[in-house]
Amino acid sequence: LTLIGNEAHMATILRRFGAPDTNVRKDVQMFLALPCELLACGPLCGPYKRDNVASCDEATCSILQGAAADDAIPEGIWKLAKSIRPDQTDSISLRPFGLKEVLEELGSDVTKMTDYYCLTVVSLPPSEADIKAADPQDREDMQDVQCHIDLNDSARGPILVEDEGSFEKSVQRVGRQTVGIELPLKLLDEQAQLRLRKKLGVENLPVHYKMTSISKGFVVVIPNELVTVLGNDKIIRLEGAKALQAQEREQKAKVLAAPPKRLLRTAKPGDDSALPEGWERCISKSSGKPYYFHAKSQTSTYDIPLPPGWTKEVSNSSGKVYYFHAKSQESSWYRPLE
């Protein structure tokens, strides 16, 4: 699975995953969201070959430069990788390994996707204990090839009986298990993905690609019209922006109808002199208009200030102004002072 989405989509995925573990090796050590326009090797980079441990030129490869920008991979990850493979301490490097294998199948259209990002897995080398415990035919590859910090595609996994022979259901399951995202089957429909590519002007970006004679991949582009919502079950779901706005309006309506959780101190209607703590009403010498000043933060505003966390809203049912505190789920028809 190669997952492509906008900044907000990727932010939800990274927030769900949290800070990377710098003490214990994991199958997915961390995620990176790389800008699609950087997904191209430089002029001195060679083609992908599994047994070529250094096929990219650090000075010209935009993939490596993007992954190394702003210390995207923490120092703790580097230290952990070196502790796992002390025999490689002086030679461990960052490689666009599995990611490069996929990108060579995708072609150049992916770099035209301005404001889109590709979700990338950062993998660490297996330990000596892992190598010894592996099947004999896999040990050489684990020892001599998987010995660096690698950038890979978003998720990989087998096709299982429970997928009922459906490649889309396999992609759905792998996305849920590895990324924690529920990809709707409608989004995974090939024609839906092709229409989206046409809309974005990247018609040559494949939906499916072959990796070996027995494995293939799926490039899922998440449209901007869908928003990522992290549920209480820690699964990310994609919802239409209009549907999400309707849910928010419904939630606010429920809050307005509910009895107050506490006796809230509010200002009397029309009284603009009663203000939250720290604010004072002043008169502008130049215009003669009132404004409000907060001495401690040196902040001034012409709008009557609200306490932290409160916002001014308009009721959909009555059209009246009310005040809402998202964190506490409190609401008030009168301007709050606390």
C-alpha cells in the first residue's frame, strides 16, 4: 500500500502514531510524510537493486534530502539502529529502499502532486537474534541487505483467506493494521481512483503496480474532499467535510439543549464593561472608539474578549449568537467571563 494525501490527512496519521520508540525495534519504527514533489532520485542515483545497499547519492537525491530535513528522523533512532547492529556502526545510512522500488513503478507523475504527501515507513535493521531465529533462506538478506535505516512504502502484508479473494479487502485490512486507517471500499474502487487522478492531472500515476510475479501494490490517493477523523477506538476514518460539519452542528445543538454543568459567571446583556480577568476597557485617543487591553500579554483588540477556550457561534435553529467551549462542552446564551 502506498498512501498519498494532503497535509491534514498525514497530520492525523502521525498524531495517532505518536512519538517513535527509540528504545525497542519495531516493524514500523516511525512514519514520515514526504512531499510528493520530492519523490525523485537525483542524477547521480542508480536504479533500485535489492543487493545494492547504497544506490542513491546523498548530495543530489531529493528523497534523502526530504527525509533528512529538520531532523525528521530523531537522533535516538540512529542510536537505536547502531545498537541493534554494532557491526554496522560506522556504515549505517539512510536509504530510500522499498520506497525507491515502488517509485520506479509509479513514474514521474507523482512529483506533480503539489500539496500532497506520501506516507513512508521508517524501518530499522533486524537484530542478530532476529537473524538467527529467521528461516535459513532469509538470513543472508537480513544480514547483508537489511542493514540500514530504510524508507519503505506505507504498508505491506499478505493476502489472507479472510479477504475472500479481494485485493481491495487485503489493502483495506493492511491499511487498518499498519496505519490505523479505515479505507472505504468505494475509495479503493479503481474507477474512482482513476477519476481522481484525472481531476488532479496525474493520469499516468498507476492505481496498481507489480512488484514481483506474486506481489502487487495499490496507490491510494485520498481526495481533499475527505477529512480524517480519529475515533475513540484509535482508528482513523475518512468522512466528507459536509457530513463532519453536520455532526459538529448536531453536537453543538445537543450541548445547547443540555442543562448547564455549573453556574457560569456571565456578563449582562449589553454590558461591555464586564470583562474576563486581566482585561480592561480603554478609549482610543485617535478615533475615540473603545478597545480592550490585556496588560500581562500586551494584547489589544476592538472585539470584546472572551476567556480562553470560548468561541462565538450562531445557532442554526434560531440564528441567535451563543458562546461555546469545545473542551468542556459548555455553552451559554450570555457572554462568559470565566
